[in-house]
Amino acid sequence: MLTKIKYTEEELITLIKGGNQNAFSYLYDNYSKALFGVIYNIVGNDAEAEDILQNVFLKIWRNFYSYKEEKGRLFTWMLNIARNSAIDYTRSRQNKMNLKNYSSDNLVNEINKVHSNNVSYDHIGLKKVLTELKEDHQTIIDLAYYKGYTQVEIAQKLNLPFGTVKTKVRQAIITLRKKIK
Amino acid sequence: MDINTIISSGLLESYVLGYSTAEENVQVKELCAKHPEILLEIEAIEHALITYASASAPEISGAFKENLFSQLNDKTVQTKNDGSVFTPVKSVFSYKYAIAATIALLVVSSVFNFLFYSKMQKTTAELSMLSNDKKQYANQLKIQESTLKSMQEDLAVLTDPNTKLVKLESTVATANSMALIYWNSNTYHTYISDVQLPTPPEGKQYQLWAIVNGKPVDAGVFDLAITNGIDLKKMKETSGVQAFAVTIENKGGSLTPTLTTMCLLGNV
């Protein structure tokens, strides 16, 4: 199933729209880990995250015809599917279990807990990167990336002026980019 | 707008994270086409985010990808909007049920075949019975028709104003023998009826005579059996008759009457 061929994003989109499973395999190899990370950070459980990941890739495959390049990046489109599926799952699970009422602050704490306690990073370099990220940067990335918070919501949540949120998100990602390089 | 201003505005981060508006998305797409630096910036942001999320992901199970790809062509697994998967209930109508249903139908069909065959045989028998009945009724009708016809003819004779009734009486005072003659003076038709005579001796037969101008004219022989009730026995035609007489003659009749055997006589 693994393929050595490298596709450009345009080629990949055209081939998958035509039902090419090799191209979809390439897509899986390049994005599954990231999408799994997003889902895992939201639900906090390996097995549940895998179930959701499977549904997400089936949705991607079956609804690929509805992806429009002019509306955004392919990764962004897939990220939205993964994030929405995981958030919906978490909400229905919380409703079912009738656990303590998760406030938004609790969600942020949950994310931090997942990061600090449960996550096993796959290479030491990255572990270093992530631990070196300033906590406010990490919080801001996590809110924007995993929780689907808009800048207005982040501003309210972190009690920051609206104008600075955009800059903070950018600064956090720039820090991340520098660490990765 | 200056490219660096755009890059530093945070719009591209929002674009990759999925929070930019539809108008902003169109704007970014247009900028990418004009300025390759912007596309490179977007790709760098995307790469950082992918790496960041990948780094925090646990190992995915070994058979996960294989299992996923086996489901790509499986239309029975539907994805719902909430992301959960449900498999439709498998059709319970297996071959076993199909065979059972076929056998049941065969049995029912056989029962009906038997019932219909029995009914058909019964119907055929009834039909042939009815057909026989019809033939009998047709025969009876023919008999009735011929009887009616002869009765209508008799009635026509009796009601004809030219028909005269002549009662023949015994020539012997003590005997109560008699016969009736219907004679039409116009058509000369002659009938005998209501004959009351003793059975003639062996080899003998009664013979009717018409007396015309004092001379006897043969009007034919008759047997007793056929002359009862309204039934009229047609005799030979006679004209200018003054009287009728009956004698006993040898079988087949005589040319001249034997006067000694005359038993009935009546004047017209």
C-alpha cells in the first residue's frame, strides 16, 4: 500500500477526485499522523481516537468531490473534518456520561494535562521543541488548533485585547517553526 | 498591499487553521497566484502545524491502514454526520430462507393442483351428465312436438265446420259396442275414434265401410289399440256418404263386406 511516488498537492487532489487509491494512500501517509494527533489531543484516548480517525478518513474519501481548492488548503479542509468529528464525539460522550460540567478553562487544563502527562513524543528532538515552547504559546496554539476557538473567543478566554491575539498566534507558530528547523 | 505586511498580519495563520472568512480565503488564493512568497509562507505554517500535531500523536495500530483501505469500497459502511460508523443490519433473507420459502410455495401449489384437478374431474362428470340430460330433453321435446302437432291436426279436424260427427252403434241391442266417425264432406277426410269393440277372433280384423248410394265402399281396416282417447285414426277418403258400417273381415280386409258380421252402423 505504501508508495514512493511523490505527488504535488494539485496532482494529489485531481487523482483522489478520480478515485485513485494510490494517491489516497499517499495522502494518508502524509497527513494521518497529524490528524490523529489533533483527534487524540481532543479526546485523550488512543482507541477512541483511532475509531474517529477511521471515520474521518472514510469521510475524506467519500466526500472528496466536495473539496474546493479556492476555499482553502487541503490540510485545512481535513483538519476541520477531524477537529469537528473529535469535538462532536467529546460532547456526546460528555452528555452520555453526565460527568462534571467542563468549562472552557477545564478544556484548556485538559489539553495541558494530555501534553504534560500522557503524550509519548516520537522523537526526542520534537519533545525538546514542545517542552521549550512557552506555556502561553502552547496554550494559544492548542486553543486555535485543537479547540477551534476563533480569535475573538481566544481573546475573551485569555483576557487579551483582540488585536494582540492574531499576533500571539503568529508568534507562537513562528517559535514553533524555528524549533522545528 | 505590502507582502510583508500581509505575512506579518497573522491572516495566513488563520487561513491554515481554518478561521479566515470566505472573502479572506479568496483574497489569499489570489495573493498566492501573484506572490510565490505567500504560498511558501503558507506551506511553512502548514508544515509546522502538521509536525506539531504529529509529534503529540501516539503510535497508530499496525493494521489500521490496511483495515481502513479495505473499507474504502465498502458501501455498506456509512459515515454519519456525528462521525460514528454504523453498519446496516444484514439482510436476514439468506438462501436458507429462500429455499424454505420455495418449498413452502411448492407444497401449497401441489395442494391447490390436487384440489383443482379433483374439482375439474367432478365438473367434467357433471358436464357429461348434463349433456345427456340435454339430449333426453331434446328427444322428449321432439316427441312432445310431434304429439302436439298431431293433436293440433286432430283439433283442426274436429273444429272444421264441415266435419260431421257420426256415432256408430251396435247392431245388436244388448251389446254396448260403439265408435265415432269424423267425416269432412268438403275434404272427404275420414277419421275413426273412441272405438269400443270386443277383440276380434284370431286372423280377423275390423273393416269400415262407407255406404254411398246404397252401396258399401271400403274405408280401410283398423286395430283397437290405436283408437283411444282423442287420438284419431285416419281412414280412406270417402265422398257422398249416407252411412258408415263396421264388419269383421279376414286380416287385410275384403273387397265386399260380409253382412253377417256387421257389428256397428250409423247414419250421417
